[in-house]
Amino acid sequence: MNNHSENFEKVKEQLHKQGYKEKDVTIPSGKAMTLGILYALPYVLVFGLLYRFFLIKKAALLEVSGLSFYIIFITIVAISVIIHELLHGAGWAIASGKGWNAVHFNINAMMPSCACKVALKKKAYLFGVLTPFAVLGFGSVFFIFIYPGTISFLTMVVNFISAGANLIIAFNILKEKNTLIIDHPKKAGYIAFYK
């Protein structure tokens, strides 16, 4: 068990001692990816259609295919994922009031991840969950209007799709009442504590 998992168990134990009951609101990774795409799809469609009908004539379209396309796409994904996880961390660092001490960065299966190490109130946790969606998703939309083209379009799609699981988690959080929330250290989702 690593330090973060031990910390997670300690925080859970402390809340149990204070009389809290727990509710597991985690999502299996396969389901999170599939449903995440569905949750992100409306944003991709709306902004994709705006791009197609209003910006395509001004777009810097690259004639890329085969290996070149995959290199560009993988580069966009790699950069976006790293920034996405840093933004989760920044959101929770701010919302917790504890700075970077409240977050834990990790690499699982060659993918970076970020988890909040402290119990947060609903709004504070939601802030960290949605920071990448707001900053990267809508930042990409802003970028596509400034510099429409193949790279900006792919960046927008990647950033909305990668925030899809965050949207699922956000919708679950909105259903919670008076709870404290601990981010799960390994799974998508959280543990809600209530009295």
C-alpha cells in the first residue's frame, strides 16, 4: 500500500470515528470512459458544428494522414492529459485552502493521475473536478475561434472527451446533500461521507 492509499484509509477511519457513514460513488474505468464520451458528446457536437459552419473557411487545415496524423494526435493527447491532471491539482489546492499538500500526483499504466488527499465539502470538491473541463474545454473553444484549424479542432475534441468522466462525477456530486467527499486514490469517483 502506498502513502496515498494509507492516507486515504486514515481519513476514512477518522470520519467513521466522528460518526460519518460512507457511500462509495466510484465508476469502473471502462464504464467511465464509455459514459464519459457520451457526456462530452453534446459539447463536441455543438462546438464542432459551430466550427464546421462558421470557421471552416478561415481554418488552417493540415493535409495530414497516416503516421503524421497519429503523431500529432498522440502529442495533443499527451500534453492535454498532463495539463488536465495539473488543473485538477490546482483546483483542489485552491479549494481546499491547503495548497499542493492537498493533492497527490501519480502515474498508473503510464498515465498521469491526480487525487485530492483531504476530505472536502461538495462545492470545493466539485471545483477541482470541473477545473480541467472549464479551463481546457472552454479554453480550447476560445483557441479554435482565434486560430481555427486541424490542431485546434483536435485539441478541443480531446479536451472535452478527456473531461467526460469528470462530468459524470460532477453530476453525481450535484445529487449529494450535506456530505464530505474524499477523492478515491485509484478509481474514478469518490467516497461520500454523511451523518
